[in-house]
Amino acid sequence: MKKLLEQIAKFGIVGVIAFIIDAGLLNIFVSFLKMNAVVAATFSFLISLTFNYVASMKYVFVRREDMARWMEITVFFISSAIGLLINDAIIWVFTNILIDSSVSDTDHAKYIFFTNTGKITATVVVAVWNFVIRKWLLEAPDKTKPGYEKTLSHRLGLWSLQTGKRK
């Protein structure tokens, strides 16, 4: 349990830094460049994702020996693409459903407030998604637990290694 709590703390630190990058860029794009919130959120998310990948795989999760690097990256980016869709959907709801999107022209401060409130909400939801999916599929298995070799993540990893050897 202590190891899991330490991992969650590291994940939180990486997440906070990624959030600062993401939210900072989002606010620059929306406030100064007057970009649409969903478009701005997409760009800021993708930029912070690069940092998140490097830091998560270096400091948070133990790299799998039973998975090829290309599969690790594929799983990370597919799960991140789903996270991006969740992120954009929540920000869209906050800036198009909860308020009229035309408020971006008439009351830009209100639009920025709803953009940021949506971003905070999206960050919490996506952080839970990211942690669960990455822990399940990307973290090295506990070889002391019986049946680990039958897990989807282990079989996916072995398949990726075998596929890579054929090329």
C-alpha cells in the first residue's frame, strides 16, 4: 500500500506540473490569442502531453521488460487520445452548453472563467482515467502474484516483443 501511495504522489506531482503547462498555455491561447476554448484546450493538452509522457515513464511507472517500446508509446498515446476527447468534451460543455458560446465576444472574462472551470473538472476526470489505464497496461507486472502471465497487459507486451522481432 505504501508503494501505491508513493506512486500516486509522484503521479500527482507530474500531473500538477503538466496541469500548469496545460492551463497556462490554455489561458494564453484563450485570453491573448482569443482562440476558441476547445481548440486552445486541444493544443495545450497535446503540448503538456509530451512532458507528461517523459516524466511519467521516468518517475512514476516502472518500465515493462515484457513490452516493446513501440507498444508502450502506442498504449500511452491511445489512452491519451481518449483523455483528450474527454477533456475537450468537458470544456465544450462548459463553454457551449452551460453558457452561450457567443459570450466569448461579449463577456470574455466570463468565457475564460467557464473555460478554466471546465479545465479543472476535465483535469480531475482525465487524471483518474490516465492513472488507471497506465497502471493497468504500462506498469511492470508484479511477478510474485500468481497469474500475472495471464493478464492482458503481459500478453499484449509479449505480443509486441514477438511482433518487433519479426521486422
